[in-house]
Amino acid sequence: MISFSQLEEKIGYCFKSQKLIQSALTHSSVRHKGKLFERLEFLGDRVLGLVIAELLYQRFPNEKEGDLAKRSAALVRREACDKVAKHLSLQEFLVSVSTDSISNNSILANAMEALIGAMYLDGGLKPCHDFIKRYWQELLDEDVKPPKDAKSSLQEWAQSKGKPIPVYKVVECTGPGHSPFFRVAVFIESLAEVIGEGTSKRQAEQNAAKNLLESLSK
């Protein structure tokens, strides 16, 4: 069994149940042993969202709900979870069916959420709150203004030009179910389609929008 003491030191919490932390870090691609991973991921996603919402509510008392929602979306998305996971070197503790897949951003982000879910079940909300406040602080400090994602920016551009809203279509999905890879095309009237890629449909759509915006600025 892997020793998680070094990871527990990093996250500032010692698990009472080693089975919980082991389940959080055993990916669902590992048959039988990984059966709890996705359930813990589901729970951790909700806990992360709750804590981030509270931190934003306290930090930005004068912002409207819409701006808080934009900040929240940026802080709970896959890219943010992946960044924290890599900061913790979570890949060193994660058990997956393939060692190559451990570097997959999607898997690391899911493991981060699963770890938060396991922490919540083991110790309640306080250790989760303390951990998230500590490791998401840098991300909280990054943007003075509420972030605007590429899809929103592209839609605003299209509307300003009197064009229909952008349309996104998955053109290819490859890889196993636990580690998919998407190619998405974005269409806007009278413009050539542009492709974006990513380990989730949402990420591929965002990259397609970003690529099209960059082509429009040239």
C-alpha cells in the first residue's frame, strides 16, 4: 500500500481512514479497486464549489451575483484543479491503469476533487475549507476583475458584428472512456471553421473559441 504521509503533510490533514484517501487516489480505470473514485469526485466537486462560493462572497462584498459566478467558474474548472494537483505532486500518489495517463490533466483534476470529497467524509467541512483557502489563494489573487472566458468573448464579438452566436460541434473523440480527447469545431457565419482540442468537451470548445479569437486579431 502506498504511504500517503507526505501528501497528508502537504494538505495539512491526517486521514483517520486510510481507505478513504486510497480510494480517492485510485482511478476508476483500475477495475474493482477504483469503484469509489467517481463518487468521491462528485462529492468533492460540490464541496469545492461551496467553499469557493463562500470565499468569494467574503472577499468581494460589492460584486454582483453574475461577476461572482464568473469568478467561481474559473476557480472550480478543470484547469484550476489540475494546477493545484500538480503543485501537490498528486501524480506521485495516484494509482491508474496506465502510468502514462497519470499526467493527463483531466485525471489529475478529477483526483483533486476526489481527494477533497474524501477529506470531507473523513473530517467534515473545516479541513476542506482550510485546504482550499490555502491552495486556491494564488488563483484568487490572479484576477482583479472578474474573468471572461473565450466562449463568452467570442459570443460578444459575434453579437457586436451582427452575426449569429457561435456554434460548436464535436468532430472527433478518441481515447478510452476514462481519458478521452476531443476535437471541436466552432462555426460563425461567413467565417472558416476553427478547431480546438482538449481532454474534455468544454476545454476543447474553449480552445476553439480562443483560436478563432486569435485568428480574428491578426
